[in-house]
Amino acid sequence: MYSPSRFLCTDGGSLLKKINFLFNLNSRCLSFNPFAPKNIEQPKDSHSKLLTESEHVFEVQHHTVKPRHMTDYENVYNDYISEIIQKYNVQGLIHTGSWRVHIGNVQNQFVHIWMFKNFSQFDEFGSDFRTDDDKVIKYREKMNDYLVQRANQVCLSFSYWGIPQPRPLESGSRQNNIYEMRSYWLKPGTLIEWGNNWVKGIKYRPDAKVLGVFSQIGELYNVHHMWCYKDFHNRKLTRSAAWGRPGWDDNVAYTVPLIRKMESKILVPLKNSPMQ
């Protein structure tokens, strides 16, 4: 323990040396912190160039629905999906998936993810598929009657997650998979470091990975990781197996200090979702 009285002096030069000593001592002590983030190269370009190799653009939508109209909304949205896909799928618009929140902070909520080829296509379709088609407008107006709140984000995919692929039901299976969406709000300036750690961390659960994106428009420094499991027991086994492999604990130790807030929600797919 270093008492302040030990450093009281009248000589300015000596005082400066004492201050420098304390500063260096503190710096050395911090270097032993197991939770301190690793030093990384300073970013020299935008996040969109450093973290992704794809031009694909994702729109992540959250629709909060009046509890008594959950079934009504789900039926209308399934019809809406069919109409949109019929009109725009040939132009490259991809319905990544739609889910209902099963467990989470807001249970009367649905999550929809749409993928566009690039920003030019996003401009063409708009965030709500601008159209004068009477059928589409009718579905949209019906959905609006059931909504309490809606929010969306424009996101890009981390290159090491790849592009999400459809997950049909396994042959003979009568039960849908469950999907876990883990959302992280990072400290500003830490997105590159997050990516540098997770490019190694993703290898510990490769079969469960679905989607990894970071926000470009909307809430910034927001990351979404989505995982797929057969059921809750499979989720437990998969996560336990990762903890049993050397290196996963380091990934957690170096990324936890980057997080301001985090949440997890369990999702179940809608009947027209490409991910089942």
C-alpha cells in the first residue's frame, strides 16, 4: 500500500517523478487485469469496409403487437410475406426469416429480417417495400391496426458469419427449431475489437450460427447474433460444450468489457419463415 504522505515534498522535480511513478505503477497493474481488452490495430477505414466482405444489406424489424391480436397479426403477416415474395423474389429480395418472441423482455413481439442485394436495391424497395399494389397496401393497413410499436434497423453482416441460409425442418421432424437472438449494445469505438475477437469465437459453435450483423442505421453500435437449436436441452449442451473448449473463455473475457447492455430472446418461426 502506498501512503500519500510518502510523496509529500517541496521540490517540484521530485513531485513530478513521484507522479510519474504512480502513473506507471497503475498502468502496470492494469495490464494484469484478465478482463482488459487486448490492444488492436487502430481502424483505418469505415466499419462497413473492415468488417464485411458482402454488399448485402439487412433490415431487422421489430413489431410489437396488441396482445389480443397476436394470432390476427401473424395470419396477416404470413399472407403479406407470400405476396411480397411473389412480387419481388425474382428481383433478388430475400426473406431471411420471421419469428414470434417466445421468451424475452417484450413477449408480444415479432422479429422479421429481410435481405437486399445492396444499398441500390434497398433504395429501390424502400424500408417498407414502397408499392402502389392494392393487395400489399391492404395487408399493411391491416397489420397497422394490430401494432403498438414498430422499429427497424439497417444492418450489415460480419464477414465471418457468412450469409444466412434457409433452415427447413429436418426430415421426419414435427417440431420447429428454436432461435436465440442475442443483442449487444457496445461501447462506441469497440466494434472492430468485437469483430477481431468473434472471428475466432465463432468456431466454437459453427453448427448453431445463423446470423451476425451490426447496425448501420438506427441504434448504432448494436450487434445481433442469432443461433439455432433443436430445443432448450440442445441449447444447454451446445453452450456447455463451447465452455469446455480451450479459448472460449478468452473470447468471453475480452468481449464482455466492450458491452454496455445486452439481452437475449428466444424466437419461434412463423409458418412461412425460411428458417424453421
